[in-house]
Amino acid sequence: MIRKKHVKIVTSRFGGPYTAGKALAEILNKKSKKFKASLAHTAADILSTPFEDDCHLVHTNPPLFFHKGKKPILLNIRGFYKDENFVYRVFFDIAKHTCKAICTPTNFMKKKLRLGKNEKKCYVIPNAIDCKQYKPVKHKIKKEFHFVTVMNFCFKDKAEGVMKLLYVLSSLKTNKTIVYHVVGDGKFLKKIKKEKFPLPKNIKVKLYGRRKDVKKFLEQADMFLYWSEKDNFPNVILEAMACGLPVITNDWGAAAEIIEDMKDGFIVHNMKGYKRILELLIRDYKQRDKIGRAARVSCEEKFSWHILYKEWEKLYEKII
């Protein structure tokens, strides 16, 4: 019997890194013949990891930069760590040089990291989800439409993105009833609440704050709207695609690495283009259905855990 090698997956206490780390650990323990995984996510677990000697590899999102037993460290950089506090930025800059390998979800982020001589040790593995957990939407002719945006309003540019979407909605030429659901919380949500938008009577906006039942909003929607000036790989776009929703987004960072424009979603370059696509999809339910089905297939074929866990296995084998 082959003895499985132990990977310690270190994540933050909550949010995207924790969800992804937990899912990866679970599928490795269920499917892998070469590796087993354990999850460290509490502050005590994270601080004690460098001094533990019960693993073959440390796969970490927090910037751990040494290990007492000199176990190889795989640093997983998911977003713009330069936007974090000073201490965190310093730790990441040290960890980039001391780790055995770096992984990021997109080629866009790999370039943004400006790794120089360390670029050779950087690998790209996309984010993943379990598509089976999401029920595809059935598109049909409707009098009332439900649009949804899920956003982290801890960042100013995210709030500004939603305000741009509200201006797009205010310019729509349609007599259909539209309910725009905005899910997410953060200090810049107040900025949206204070703004007054000239929305017509047939368009309503509902702000929900932080919710645990995001999947419910997606599975009851007709389209997923997104606009951000700074993003790497928001997992909620995969969740929307898994629900068979047409995703409309502006052309931020890695959008084209996730969505194939006009085939499994839409990438627009300005607010006028956004308005045009929205009005098209409101009129044509067959187009919504076609794009939504293609989005679901893309998610299953390119971003499923059942496929991508094998990429992590290959990377682990290179490092250990």
C-alpha cells in the first residue's frame, strides 16, 4: 500500500481562501491516491504550523516564510496583497523569495506580481467550485426580471462599480419590471446608500448586506451583473456560471481568462456596451438560455474541483 504524503493547507479563518482550502482538502482526502490533506485556519493553527513536523508540504495563503523542519512551502497568492496593511505586505514580499513555489489563479496576477527571477517558480491553477452544488436556472419569457450582484464593499472601487451598474440600469429602455439585488457588505456600502439614482419606476434596487445564502439569490436570478476596476478571480462569477446565468462584466484584469466573450458570457468595454447587452438579453430569452447553458458547461469543463485537484497533485509532486 502506497503511503500518502501529507499536505498541510493553511488558510484564513473565513472567506474565499478558507472555502477553497477546505474544498481542496476534502477532495484530496476523498479522491487522491498520492496525497492526504489537513486544514489549518485558526490563528493558533497558523502560528504553530512553521514549528510542526508532521507534513511533507505546507500549502499556504497567509504569508508563511519559514519552516523549522525546512519543509517546502507553496505560497498561494489569490489577490492584490499590496492593498493589505504594511506588515502583511512585508511578509508577502519575504515569502515570495523564501518559498519553494508560488501559485496564483490567473496569468494576469502572475504578471502583476512582478516576480523577476522568481517567475520560474510561479504556477497558474484557476479557482474551482463544485458545480453539482448549484442548480441551473431555467430561462423563459418573463415580465419581471431579477438581476443580482455579489460584491465585497470593503474596497472603494467595488462600490464605484455597482454605482456604474445603477447608472446603466437607469438608462435602460424597457417596460419590463426589473429587481436588482445587491448582496455584500463593507464600509463603502454606505456610499451606495447615500447616492440618489434617477431610476424609472419599473426598476427597483434591494441592498441586502452580508448574506450566507448567496446561492439562493443566484438560483433565483436571470442574470449576474458585475463591474470592477480591480479584481483577480472573483469566485462568485464561477458560482453564477454554474447556475447557468449569463454573466455580464466589464473588462477587468483576468475576465478573459474566465469568460469567453459572446460564448459563455459577456465582457463589455464601456457603459454603452453594457446597456446594449442587457437590453438584448431582456428581449431574447433564447439568447439567455444559450449563454447560460454554455456558462454551465465551461464551469464543469474548466473550473470543476473534480478536474483541477489533479493539477494541484501535479504541482505538489514537483515541489516535494
